[in-house]
Amino acid sequence: MYFHRGSICAGLAAAVIGLGAASASAQVLYNNTAQATVGSDSITQHNYLSASFLSGPAAGTLNDVMLVLSAATPSDGYVTNVSLYSFTTALAGPQTLLATLGQVADSVLSSTPSVVDVTVTTPVLLAANTEYWIELTDSFSGGLLTSAGTPTTSATSVGASWGYELDDTGTGVAGQVYTQGTTGGANINGAYQMAVTEVPEPASWLVMLAGVIGLAGLRRRFS
């Protein structure tokens, strides 16, 4: 039976593209957003809150972060800043700022903790099998002011709060840690609720390889 070289190369290209599409599927690194929220901590009160997660077995691109947040006063003019930090030890807490992932305005939150999707403005490459921190801080962007014309700073009335749960059976939750400013602990004591996903890096070179195979097939066909 005779097979045209171009057909063989086209078949290989299609196969590689299929593998690339499969590997490009987002991988969930951490997710406990479906667990029951038992409480929440104020970002303003603690200055910053953070939760650790472990990246996948291969390098990949952080492509999405979801958080369980609430705001006592959605009109307070505050925004939550979501950042990625390096991890050294649990006791040391967040160390080096690696990327600013995005912001969530209090105006889109309610007083009831709910899942909010953070728009990751710039994709971030994660190393394989590496611990990282997701850190939340807040800042004032215009809203409620005191009689003196300064931002309201009462920790009980402004800024967002991050929900936590006591069931560490979610994906990637067990064995991770959290911080509340300068203190913290193991997730079994109350894990902040978030979902972190990445796209495995091999997807990119598989697609490029498919293109090379396709070009080789065209060259052979017309030579």
C-alpha cells in the first residue's frame, strides 16, 4: 500500500496538535471554593493575608485565580490587590514579589462570602513542584471619607474579607499554610478559600512541533 509523504506528515501534525490541545488543558493546583465557609478575616485588620500552594510536576503558566471574598461596605472605595510571592518557609511568610495578578473592587462584592474570579492581567510562568504564596492586600481608590476628608480606616467597616474553611480535603489544600500578617498556621486550622489553575508549558512546544512537521510535509510534497 502506498502512502504519500505529505499525507503521513499531515497525519503526524494532526496527532501532535491533538497532544498539544490535551496538554494545554488547565490543571487545578488548589481548590477549596466549594467547601463550606465558616468565617472570614479582614485584610485591613491584618495588613495582608496569604495562602500557599504547590505548582504542578511540570513548569506551567498561572492562568486563573478565584477567591472567596466579601465586603461589609461594598461602597467603601477599597480594592483588593492580588499578588504572587515566593515561598521560603511557612514561618517566613511571603518574601519576594513575583507578579501583581490583578485587583478586585469592593463594589463587586457583597456582605455574603462568594467566589470572585480574578482577571490575571499578565500570565506568570510557574516553576515545577514549587511552593508559592497568593497574597491579598487592600488599598483605597475613592469612596467613603471621614469628615476630615481622609479614607475611612475602621477595620470592621472597610475593605474585603477572605473566607476560610475547616475541611482541608479540597484539591491541593492539605499540607499548605496561611498567614495573617505576621502570624499563621497550617491549613487544617482554617484554610483560606481560593482556586489556582495553570496551563502546563509543554503545550507551547508541541504546537510549534506540529507546525514544523506540517511545513516538512509541504516541502516534500512539492519537491
